[in-house]
Amino acid sequence: MDGPAVDNSTEPFLRFWEKTQDGLTSSVSLSREDLHLLAAQASRRLVESLGGCMQKEQGNYSVSQLAENHTEQRQQKQGKQQTRAGAGTEGIEGQTTNRTGLLKPLRGVCIAHYMTKNRVEEVILRLAAKASGYIPVTINWDADGIDRILYKIESTHCQAVIVDEEVPVACLNRLAEAAQGRFKVLSAKALCFQSHDNLPVPEKQSCENARSMQDCDLRTLSGGKSECTPSKEEREDNVSLVVFTSGTTGRPKGAILTNKNMETSCLALRQLLDLRDDTPLTLVIVNPLHHVNSSVMLELALRSRRAKVHLVSRYTTSFWRLLADVAEEEAAASGRPERSAVPKRDFRLLTPLVSRHIDFLRELVDTNRLTGVSVHRLAHALKPKEVVLLLGSAPVGLTTVQTFLRLLGKLPAIRFGSTETCLQVMGTPFSLTNDEMMRALERGWNHIFQGRPQKGFYIGRPHPPLTEVEIVKSTDPSNAHYMVRCEAGEPGLLVCRGKNCMRGYTASAETSRDLFSSDGWYLGLGDVCFFLRPVENDGQVDGDEEQEERREDEKENRDEREEKETGEKEEKETGEKEKESRLDAGRARHLDYYWVTRSADVVIKGGANYSCAQISDDIKNCLLRLYEGKLAKTQISVATISMKIQSEHEDSCCVTVELTRRPGLGEEQDKQQETEREADAWHALISDINDNFLSRVRKDSSLLPKASVPDYIRIGKIPTNFKGLPDSSALKKSFAELLKNDD
């Protein structure tokens, strides 16, 4: 260790950047001590505002019941009994409150956070939740209309909703109408920003509770000794947060995330970043705090002694100037010489982004609209390996990688996970060089399985022993291939196991299916993936080691089956399972994993699964060949969905093709240059595709692989969701209307 951990409770910890007409402006800078005092104040005011609601019996809450059911089912499957100490009332957490009610007066009470952007108040309230025991329920300010907001409040039985000053008046009126004695509408500003001088003793106690949880460094969490230890009231199974899924495939579901889930994801990120206790960590958070992404990043900072946070209210063009400024400051503080990429002292600057941010940067540079910083300065500032641009949420494709290399001269780090897995399942190791990372990416893009292209997007490796992953043929217990492992390169369903996995969902009609296997694997990811062994230095895959590991796994499986059949003792069964788990973790540690598609994005024919993304690529390439010289790649977009139309067992392949006229021309220029003949030719082209494409590919097997031949085709607009991805529900509705009209 380079030096002792620094207790920087009075040093600047949180710097807030407000989006204004002049760009990003720093408006608030707070130390940990400031935040704790404000959190204690907010905690007391919440208790006063809610009156006696914390004393109401919470056993009837559907959230509580569902959380308990999930926990009991998982523990019963693993041959364990759930124990309950004491006879107090239970909330969403399933924890007793009789002895801790004084310290945690709002334990188990759900309170919704409805902000319109990232705010300091959100950080204060997250700490206040730790101090008082209430459970924050996130509201998605980017996507949630008032009806969905009310659904989230009501489905989690929130006692209150905390709003900021920019919530639209119409929404406030609807909230007030719906409240009517059922919940309270409270002001975030009034709770957090009034004078906090001369705190009374109860508030100081709340402050100490918050500090004991959040200031603790991760030596405690990883099993080492530390001078501060979390109290019993902060047991790992207590609920930390309810975060709703995006709801792009149906009504959003509330994932119940515990303190242990948060802790595990923080430890996984530390492993991903190769972060030591004494390593200074700076986070630049621009993603919304209502997502699990920024929630875990904030938790990581709060749990790390040598961390500080730059919180950005919303993304704007000047974000890139801010990022360059912060990167240069951190490099200078590390003692890095002016023209050297090697720092004298280790540090980490972490910026979680999504691929769309990189698209914005490319557009700014290509249109000469990047202001406040040159692309050369930005690339130089972000060059050190210690500056980590972490991409996740969507696959990182060739275009994004090319943009990184062209503009920044480096590759991104990649992470993979979901709301239900508390963000982090796997990621690309910090130790990989640019060349190693590029080889891993290219192997996925160029992968071929059983003679057919099977493109995959690199998502890294798991974090043993914190997270485990497997690729299996089926997650349906009634299927003969249930939980059967796939071979290297074979697409299958991704499952994961670890204490990062949520406890369960809040009450919903969509939560009845079993989310966990009997041995703790989470089955609900819904992602099709494959794994490959890393390429050795000579460019060859070490097949002997893979075969040996497979033989060891098969032997362990045979031994376990034999012991079950002969009635071996439960203790030995448990020991063998733990041994197998360790072997699996060791095997997975050096495997590279690739994302293919969502399991919902497959067409099932003849018992085989065919990727919708691959079908779309095949059809796009076929159109380019058939209409060479008439269509360019940028003019064609294809979306494929599966629908059960002709059979209740087999899927029909339904393809929408969106054609864009004359690429690269603006609207006015297009109108000026387009002649009547060109317009007629364009309409004739669309008619030809609509009338003849299907018959051509069905007659000529050389045009398309059999699995990619559509059953139905539609020429028209591809509807998208708020993430910019094809909206499956809207596409199915369009096809239903099309088929109805054909009848």
C-alpha cells in the first residue's frame, strides 16, 4: 500500500454541475460531513411529516409478501430454513422492527423519489434512507408518464412521494388527487435545504447511523478488519432500494435490491477496476440516478474512503469539456508528467456511459460543434489507462469501437448486467491491453458456429467468487435440456449466480414464474450468449485445458448424481456442490463471454432458436445484393420479430423493412434535386420489394439461409422505444393490423 487510507469527511466529496444556458456550472460542493448533517436533518423531517405511518402494521403489504415468498422459496429449494428472531412487525425487508424502531423509525416504509434530473437532494435522501430505514422507490423521469408514476407508487404502497421543484404542475395536480390520505407529496428542497445548525441529539444519532454505514471502507465488506463495522441494524438482507425495470417488454417490475446486493456489485466493480483501498477514486456521474447504474456508482463512492463524485444534472455538449478538465486534474494530482501516460501514483477516474453518448460525441466532432475543448485535448486527457470510460446497458458494436479509436485513441471498458442483478455480472478486465481487448472484440464479430455466422458482442468475464455465469440450453424446468451447459461457441441462455441477484420483484401479475433454480441460479436475464476460450499468445486456443476442465465438470456431476441416488448425507451433498461451484468459478474466470441477442428476440422453428438480429442482417445484405446500385447500406433498416400466427407451437418470422430515400441529403436539398423520374423510380423500387422479395428468396435458396427466409414482410416505419431500439409491441400491433387487412 502506498499510504494509509485518508479520512476525508471534511474534504470536498460531492461537486454538483448544473446544466445551464452557458453549459455546465458548478453550483454546490459538499463534504461527507455536510451530506451526513443534511441527511440527518432530512430524516427527522420525514419522520415528522409522515407522523405515525411507521407504526402501522406492514404485514399486509404485497411488496412484503412477495419479498418474503421469494426468499422462502429460494431457501427451501436449497434445503435451508428461514429463521425469524423476535416478534416485531415486518415490512418489505422481512426484518423485525421491535428493537430497532427507535434507531430506524421508518424501517420498511417505501417512499418514491420523483426528480426531474440528477440533484444533490437525491444524494442526501439516499443517505437519509440509510439513517431512517426507509426504502427509496425510483421514478424514471425520462420515460414515466403520470399513470406509470402512480402505478409505481401504488404497487409498492409508498407512504410518500418526494418531488423536486421542476415537476410539472399537471403531474403535481394528479399526484394530489391520487394521494387523498393514501400517501403524502413532499418537497425535496424543503426536506434537504433548510438550516441544519444546532442539530438535536436524535438527529446526531441519525447522522452517526448514516456515517457508520457509508463511510466504512470496503476492507470490512471483503472480510478484512476495519475501524468501523456496520451495525446489526444494517444487516445485509435489509432492502436498500426498489428500482423498476424499463418496461420495454411490458409493465415495469420493481426489483427489490438489498444491502448485500449493493455490496456485492461494489466489490465486483472494485475487482473490475483493480481498485485497492488506498487508490483515489473519482467518479463523474451523468447517467440518471433513477437507474441502477448510477445508484451503484454512487454507492461505490459512498463506501470508498478515498472517493469523490462529480454529479452532472443532465448530459449536455459541455460534458466533454468537464470530463477533460477532471481527467487533467486527476492526472496532475497523481504526478503524471506532462507528456507521459504513466502516472507516478495510482488513481482511477471512472465515467459510466452508454453508447449513445459516444454517438453524440461523434456527431459533435464531425459537425464541428464540440465547444470548449478540442478533440485533441480531450483524447490526450482521457488517454491514461487509469481513466476508465465504462460502457454498458447495450452491446458495444464495431461503429462505437471505431469511434473510440478515431476520436480518443483508446478502447472503452465494457460491463454487463441488469437491474435484477444490481448492475454488475461481468466486465472486461482492467488488465487487458488495447491489443488484447481488440482481439477479443473481433473474435465475437467474426464468430462462426456450425458453419453459420454467429456474431457476438464482447461483454467480458465474471467476477469470481462474487458472480458466476453459465450458458445453458434451456431455463425451462420442463425441457429435457434444462440447465444443460452449452459447448464453447454455442449460443444459449445466460444464467448467473451470486449475492448480486435481487431478492425478487414487487407485486406484479408478471412475477409468478420461478426466477431461480434449486441451486440458486438466476434464470430471468433473458439474454442469448456464448463463450469462447481466450486466444493464447501464439493465436491458438488451448483446447487441451478446456477438455480437461470439461472432464472434471462431468466427473463432479456424475459423483453428485451417484451420491443423491445412494442417499448421501445432506452435509456431504452441500460440500460437493460447493466444490463444484469453486471448480465452475475457476473455469469461468478465464472464459470470454459474448452477447448475441435477447431470448425474446429469437424465432423458434423446428425446435431451433434463430436470432432475430442475425435474420435482420441476412435480409439487409440480401437486399443490397438484389438491388445493387439502387440501395445503399445507410438506406436500409430491418427489424425482425416472432409471432405465433400459423401455429401455436412454431413462430412465424415477421420482418419490417424501413427504406430511407437518398442518403446524405438534407430535406431542402433533397426537394431541390429530386426529379419526378427519381420519385417514380423510388416508388417502383419499394413496390418491387413489397411484391416480389418474398417469392424470390423462397424460390432461390442461394439468396438467404433457410432460417432467415421471412414468413411475412412489411415495408414501413420501424417504431422505436425510448432507448432507440425497435419496439416489439408496436411491431406486433402493426403486423396484426396488416394481416387483418389482408383477410
